[in-house]
Amino acid sequence: MRTFRVLIYLMGLVGLMALAPVYQAQAEHGLQVNGAWARPSIDGSDMSAAYFRASSTFSAITSCSVRQPSHAIWSAIAGLSCKMPLIALSTSIQTPLLFFHRTACWADYRKVSKFISCYLKYNKKYVNVKVLYLFNFNLDFVSILSITCRGNIMYNIKSQSIVVTFLLTLLLTACGPQSTPATPTPEPLNVAVQLSWFHQAQFSGFYSAVDQNYYTEEGLNVSILSGGISEAGYISPIQQVLEGKAQFGLANTNEIMKSQAAGNKVVAIASTLQRSPRGFMSLAGKNIMTPSDFIGKRIAYRPDDDSIYLALLNAVGISRNDLIEITDSSKFTLDALINDEIDVIPMFLDNELVTMEERGFEVNVILVFDYGIETYENLIFTTQDLIDQNPDLVLKFLRATLKGYDYVVASPDIAAALALQYDSNLVLETQQKSTLRLIPLFKPGSNSVGIMTADVWQRSYDTLITQGILTAPLDVTKQYNLSFLNQIYGSNN
């Protein structure tokens, strides 16, 4: 039965070839098809000049040197085995091979012939010309139709002098069906991410993902919403996400766990900062080098954000009774520190520290992660409902975002400048310095960007329980979801 089918196809091919005209080449230097030009090499030694594009008939043309006829055949077959139907043109052993990446179709034969004729017009020194047409017939073999043209150039050859031979039974089980018309590209899906503070360098991974089209490649149109303080007060990313104003947001471990304790189904999927940028800063002249030096000093204390502070005191065994805690928020400023109205203020590595250095002050900094205080400050989170209903969206958003942070690590100065597109009042040099401070936190050591670990989550939970911030136990494993990171990096990360 298969032999009969092969014979039927061969008979059809012979009939079509008999009807296919051989064109007289026109006195022109190239062939124009749909506004694009195919201009062959005059000496035939370099086919790279024969660049050809057309909107519907041919997808593309590329060239590669092929020094042996068998190499030309097997190069074409290799293309077919990758399900890329080809037409291959080879003019001699020493002439490179042309690939027409297209779905072979007899309706296009006239245009193909005209192109070949034009090319051969500029290669008169080659006497024997072989043209190989490779067609994919939705079967488990490929027919190679070899047309041997006797004469110096094709356009002088009469149709009756064409010798047609068939070389069959090149079995290629990988040859797929002919390509179907491309489906229209779907409109990008609109997505919003709510930042945890005003636009600045710590969010440069999101800016980079937009600038480098990583979101676009995933079919997403992402809006980056500024955080911070509005006329209505603090913009809570968790509240924004729960109200549907954003699909993703940034929050720290404490906020995620307290929100879940309140019955909200928010789940962290990655952390842009793998180490905490938090610390405590003092003027160098105060000689406050370690937490033990806090004793007897005026310390800025925020009761609404004290978990890190209390964890640090607990880690080094210091009693709050030995400190002078200042709760007046007007004293939490850099000016208050400079004017000796307070001795120690909380700070972020990429913010207050950079500002003080730019203002020319020498300071001492105590970083909490140096004392075993590990927490995630900028967790990317979403709702459990979105994870359940559209995990593909979550994966695409996260994958593009992490590419953005990889870009920041590789090109910090360029990435830092992107923040100015979101807030023109920012100073470029400051953002670049902040970015350099953050890179070891974005990607510490050999870690990949975005990584979270169960260990850090457990320690953060234990701290909140110990301090009484959480009054009822929680299932720590439901605070985060590592499945998307595992899909991106593999389960070993």
C-alpha cells in the first residue's frame, strides 16, 4: 500500500514538473519579490550577498559554506529532521548552499525558478548546475528531485532538455506536517505589581524586565505601581492585592505572616532581597561598633516596626531597660543624628547609608544579618486564588522578573538609571551607588536571584512567636510557595 502511495506522488510530481516553465532571465541585477531583493553574488564564491526576504512566499534565507555535495544533501536533511521544510540550491562543489526556509509548495514554483534563474545568470562559469528541491509530503520519507541542467546557465535551457530523476526512500520519521498559517499573536495580558515604597533602585529588577522586554516576551504588559505614602496614608501592597488593584506586590515576612494570621490568603513566591538590608547607624565619633555599645545610648524605637530591633537585642542578650528608647518620630531623621539629638537610628543599606556618605559623614553600621537575624524584606507575593486559577500567569511574571534582576546584577549602572524613568527627581549617582550596595543582597554568593529557603521562613516565624507578635500558631509552609522557583531553576535551588 505504501509503495502505491509513493508511485502516485511521484507521478504527480512528474506531471507538475512537465508543466513548470523555465524562465528567460531578465537583464537585471536582482530579483524583486514583495519589495525585498535577492541579489546573488557575481562570482559565486560568497552567497552571503544573496539575502532574500519576502512577506508571504519565503520566510527567510541564510547561507552556509558547503564544500561537498553530500554535505549539502545532509545539511538539508538535517533541517528537515528539525521540522523545517527547505529548498536547497547548490551550484557546484565549491559554491555555498542556499536554504529557503519555507513550506514547499508547487504554487510557488514559478517564483523559485525565477530566483534561481536570476542567480545563475551571475554564475556563468559553472557548467553543471544541480538544483535540489526537498518537499515534505506528510509521509515518513522525503523525495529529492534532482534536476540536472546541461548548459552553462539555466535560462538558456529548454524544458525538453531537462533530465528528471528521483532519489527516493530517505526515511525521516522526524519530518512533521506542513506548517499551518501562523495564528495571530494574542494581546498582552495587563498585570500590575505594587511596590513596597517609592520608586528607587531596589526595584530595578522590575524596571529592567520592562526595559528589556522580558515581560513582553512572556505576553505580559506590566504596570509598576509606586508605593510609599499617599494622601490617604501608607499604601499597603497587601491591601492593594487583596482589593484587586494589583496582581502582585512586595512585602516582608512579618507582613505576610500577620496577614495570613488575619485570614488573608497571600502567598510569597520569591524574594528579591535574600538578605535583609536593615541595620542601625551612628556617627563614627560615637564609637558604637556592636549592639552591646547600645547600652546607655539614645536609640530610635518604632513600636509599630520593632521585630528586627527586638530580635537583635535578644540575639546579643541586651535588656531594653539598659537603653534609652526614643519613640518621637521627629528624631528618626538623618538631621537629628547629625545634630546629636539621637545616637542610633534604624537604616537601610541602600538608602540612609548612601545619603550620609554622599553628605560626607563617616558612620558606623550594624547589619542585622551579621547577627543571625534573617528575614525577607521584599518578597514577591500574590494570592492563593491566583496561584490556583492561573499558575501559568504567576510563572510567566516571576520568570520575567527574575531575568530583570539578573540583568541588574550584570549591568548595575544601566539598570540603576532606569529608576529615573519612574521618578525624574531621583539622582542618577545615588541610584547607582544604592544598586551596588544591593547586589550582594540580590544575589549573595552563588545563589540564583529570587531564592527563598524554608529555614529563613522558620526562623522568621519563630521570632514572631517569641516576641508575641503572632499569638496563635501558623503553618509556616503555607506562607510561601517554592514551586515556581523550582520550575524556573530546578528543585535543587
